[in-house]
Amino acid sequence: MSYGVASTSNAVQRLTVSLRAKLASGKPCIGAWLDIPNPAVARVISRLGFDWCLIDMEHAPMTIQIAAEMVAAIGSSSDCSPIVRVPGHGVEWFKWALDAGAHGIIIPMVNTKEQCEAVVSHCRYPPEGTRSAGVFYAQYAFSSLKDQANGVPTYLAEANREILVMPQIESKTALENVDEILSVPGVDLAFVGPTDLHLSLNLAPSAEGREPIFLEALEKIKASAKKNNVKLGIFATGGAASKQRIAEGFQFVNACTDLAMVLKGCNEALRDAKM
């Protein structure tokens, strides 16, 4: 199995020039959502100019082996950060994703402060958390292959400061507890799951709905993020939708989903061929 470890000339600087710096600058961080379990797809999309590519282990049929190879494929790019959405709160998912070299983790269905404290702890080394030190592959996403002796200590020194922890706010319960959730030390960004939030609010499933109760929920999340000095992200269905979300104050937004783009392109080609 090939993990495609990074070999770019500036690889030693990869972690310290990660998304965190761009988020701190206030600039939009635009990404691609990857549902197709294929490292080749991840490799080519990550070189198009996106700030990040997310590997979705929650809803896509990803094995940890494929996800790890996708992390490496993205991480070998000089300007795109690999992000993983883990499928649950079990510590093993965090270990595998971070030890593969992910620059950040999105965690679904974080509904309480206690849940948030646990998942943050999974992502941070002691004394800030309980993550164990097994970075055989992770170091290569952030250090030169010619500097293997310093790779592990460099990674261990930088990881707590640089890796992004992003709980999803996507339920009525999470909305009720949002202030407590976002007050947890170590939370970097609140990522809104609009479709599940719609469902939890007894609305029709939608990523772009404008129902008053949903808009009120978004405003509550925005206010809490501002209060707790936490950045904001949200899932969007396309470029125009992501542009609108950025205008609304969301900084970390995807501009596309790979599978949706494939389906759209195939449908358009078939339609044109039949005209």
C-alpha cells in the first residue's frame, strides 16, 4: 500500500502555513467535498486551487486505508490541506485520520459540551488532550523526507497548535447547547450541517433553505461563534451557494462535491448528445 508521502521542496513548512493562518487572516477558505473513495480523484482535485479538500468518511463508503491514501494524495500538494470528516466519536477514527496526516477533523453530531470535550481531547496531545503519539505517516505531510530524524518531534511540537478541530452543529439539541459547545477550549471552527439541522427542526431536508426558523438558527450559531471567538463553516451545494454563504459570514465553505459534479457533467453531456 502506498501512502504517497509528501516530497515537495517546501514540505517542511506545510503545517505552519496551514488553514489556520488563512482563517486568522479573515479570508475565505474554499474547499471541495470528496465522496468518491479514490486517491487519484483526490490528487487531481486538490491541485485545482482549493484551500482544502474534505474526505467524507461519514456518508461515503470509505475504508480507512482508502481515506489514508487520499489524505496523503492531498497532503503531497503544496497548497491544499486534507480534512477528514470522521464517521463518529470513537477515538480510533481520530487516531487513524490524524496519524495519516490530516490537517483538520470535522466531527458530526456534536450535541453537548461533554461530547465536544471528548472529541477535542482525541485531537490534542497531552497536556491539552489524550491523543497518543503514533505519527509514523503524519510527520511526512509536514516535514522533509531528508529530515526524518526531526520529522516526529517537529510534528509533535506543531500539531496541537495547528490542527483544526471542527465540531458540527446540526441538530436541535446542538443548537440549544451551542454556547456551551463552542466554549470548549480547543474548538477552532463551528461547521453547520444544514440538511440535518433542517430535519432536526422538522423542516424539509435542504442545504440552502431560507425558512425563518432555519435562518434564526443560523443567526444563533453565528452569535455564539463570535462570542466564543470561533470561526464559521457550512456545507454548500455549489459555487454560487458557497459565495452566498461567504457573504453571510461563513468563512470555511465547500464550492463543490465531487460526485455531484460528476453526475452533473454526465447528465449535461448525455442531454447535449441527444439534442
